[in-house]
Amino acid sequence: MHVPSHNESGLPMRPVYDPSTLEGFDADARLGAPGRFPFTRGVYPSMYTGRPWTMRQYAGFGTAKESNERYHELVGAGTGGLSVAFDLPTQMGYDSDEPIARGEVGKVGVAIDSIDDMRTLFEGLPLEKVSTSMTINATASALLLLYQLVAAGQGVESRLLTGTIQNDVLKEYIARGTYIYPPQQSLRLISDIFAYCHREIPRWNTISISGYHMAEAGATPVQEIAFTLANAKEYVRTAIAAGLDVDDFAPRLSFFFVVRTTLLEEVAKFRAARRIWSRIMRDEFGAKNPKSQMLRFHTQTAGVQLTAQQPEVNLVRVALQGLGAVLGGTQSLHTNSYDEAIALPTQKAARLALRTQQVIAYETDVTKTVDPFAGSYFMEATTDELEAAILELIQAVDDRGGAVAAIEQGFQKSEIERSAYRIAQEIDNRERTVVGVNKFALDEEEPYEPLRVDPQIEVDQCERLAALRKERDNAAVERALDALRSTAQGTGNVLLPMREALGLRATVGEVSHALRDVWGVHVPSDAF
């Protein structure tokens, strides 16, 4: 008996698709034209035929000075956008000299404690020209304000700044864990960022609602999109409840997804996600501006699918994943380096990752036409099937009271954990092939010398903080932090006193602790 194969979302895949597959398919309603509702075929009419996607490289390690040197190399190699990785203490709102930060300073990204570090990080870079994406969530407000302050110091007007802060705290409660405050206070901070950027930094993408980390934790493509869009709905509701007009902030919403080696399903996933989001925004939230209905997204190749065994094979994986993102209509793309399963990428590996995108953009023909899969029996059927499954799962979240209520019930986390366990079992049982791991393995691996972070970085960072606290006006800093606490207790926008404090050289840890004093911290329900 033939057992049908299934895709990553668990939906059956037929050996052959034919016209009967699309019986009753209404191309005008389901697809439309590129750049037009429901945006199935892409958010812009010309997509890449005019210019390619933004090619980002994720960098940031050790000190701000080292990272700055890497950024200059990447810009010189043709990178159009920078993506900044921050170390765990920065992500969690702790300074490098706090006991809890010991051993983690500069490890998984760059340590940013104050405006001094941020100046060094972006020294000599044309901030009015580069687009900067910052992978930061709980402390996103502080890092964005530091970026704005540094740009102002360079003479760059805030209205010219372009980029993205991830700022998606809800997925931290689901899959990643770098949260600080309770969910409701985190949502308050996010709506304050929306309002602040609408007035001050109008071209900035105020949130990158992320499915990537849920996928890395084991979410299927259906779960990735469903839980991401459910979170997005929560953010939109929060902003509207705070008095913002949907068409004032929705055009600056952006998304962040993974792209796996299962290229065909990934293309269908992106097409389905665009269609669903356009209808949510138009029909549920009454968005009238077409830009409010567009699902614009950044894509990163799947780090979870990279292997430490035979790491050079990751170059092939990343090329296929990058191609899937482009065929799926991404607006920007980060391709992982082949050695990231082992350590932070070396300079050569990072350059090869960028070259992978450049080959796709300039040596293939995929940029010469928009949505080449449109009308494919397989692609349209799979897009429809994924859409139906995603909508069913979004409804399951809504039935539990929305994303925050479902998070508090542990719904999304338990669903993802079940998927992750199933995948691990399939790999262990060799039902799922991972080249170089459970099939086509080598008896002996070639030696590889990973990039290592110098522990002296932590010592130097602590010394810089000690000097900063001696040089600055500490009384003025404390007054500014008190103003931040006072605003946090009320209903004003906390970014205004936060900017004042950071400009006076308050640290990221100090402004985070000021908010902790008022809002407290989140304690997960399974922590007892």
C-alpha cells in the first residue's frame, strides 16, 4: 500500500498535481495582480525586476569596535542593510558589570551598555543611507533611542533613518525567553514605541513580528505563520486600544520568518501568509491604506537545519533556502554562514553567505519575473491548504482569548514542543534524512577552527562602564531615571524620559531597572 508523503506541516503531498486539483479556483480572487490586494503574488507590482531585495548580514560580536570593523567590511562588500546581534546581557537589560552578566558579555552578539558603545558601533557608517535591523526585543526602546541619538550626533535627521527593531516580545514568552516585564507592560511599551516613531522616526519599522524563533524551536510552517499572525493581531489591538489609528501605525509593521530547505512548501507558506494578513487587516481592523494590508517581511535561512557535521554542506542548504525566500517574495534576506552551527561566523564564511545572495540575484533568472509559480497546480493547491490550516490555528488562539491569554495557558509553547519532539524522533529513527548526520556521514570529520570570543572583552567593558560612571553627571542621570519611573507609573509615553536619560549617558541596564522598579518582571507559570 502506498503511504502518501507529507510536508513539514503534516499535510499530504500528492505525487502528481493536475487541473482537477484546482477545480473551481478563482485566480482573480485568490491571486490578484502583484502589488494589489490580497497580495498573494507579492507586495510590490514589480518585485525584483526593478531592484533586488535588501541583502542583510547579521553581525555583532565582542566589542562595538570589532563589530564596527565587520560592518565596514560588509558595506564594502555590497551589503545594503546591516543586522545587529546583541549579547544576552544587552537583550535582557543588564549592564556588562552586573554579576548576572558574568561570562556572557560579547558572546552571542555585541555588548551595548551606553551611548558611548553605540557611537563606536556605528562610527563612520552612513546612517542616512544604510538600513539597520536590530534583533532586540525587551530593550528595543532603549537601543532604538541610542541609535537615534547617535545619528543626531552625526548630523543625520531622524526622518531619514530607516531600519527595523524586532520589538516582538510575545514570541519571547512562547519560544525564546529574553523577556523582562509582564506581558501587559511589555505591550504598553510597544504601543509607546509605535506612537513615538510615528512622530519622530516615520520611516522606521517599529516591529518585526517574528515566527523565526518559533520555527527554530520546532514550529511547523503552519504553526510559525499562525502564531506569528495571532501575535500581530494582539499588537494591533493594543495600539488601537491606546488610541492610535490603524492606518497611522500599520504601514510600519513588518514580519520576520524562517526559510527551510523544503523550498516548495516555504514558497507556498509566504504566499498564504500575505493573503491571510491582508484580509485580517482589511476585514477585522478596517485598514484602508493598502500599505496597512501588506505583509512585508524579512527572511533568515534556517539556522536549526545547519549541522556541525560536514559544515561545508551548509553552503548548499543555505543556497536552497535563500532561493526559496526569493521565490516566496521576501523584502530582505539574511543568509546564514556555513559555520554558524559551530560558533560565530568567521569573516570568510560571512562573505560567502553574502555571495550566495548575490549569485541568486545576479546569475539566475529569478529576478526577471514576478511570482513565477503563479498558476502552478501544486503551488496554488498547497497555498490554499496551508491557508486553511493557518486560519484554523489562528482561530484556536482566538478561542482561548487571543495571543496573550493563550500564552498564559501555555498553548503555543506546548504545540511547538510537540512538533519539535516529533521531528527529533524522525531524525533519530532515520525517517527524516539529515545529510552528514544520520546518512552519508563521514568516519572522521575535518578539523575546523571556530571564531572564539576573547574573555578580555568583559574586563574591558566593565572598565569602560566604571569610567563612564565617574565622568558623567550622576545626579542628572538619577533625576532622569526618576522621571522615567514617574512616567511609567502614569500613562505618558516612556520613550521621552528614557531618551533624556540615555542622552545623559544612563546605561541600558539602568533604564531597564527603572522600569523593573515600577512594572516588575514576568515570572512564567511553569517556574514554580
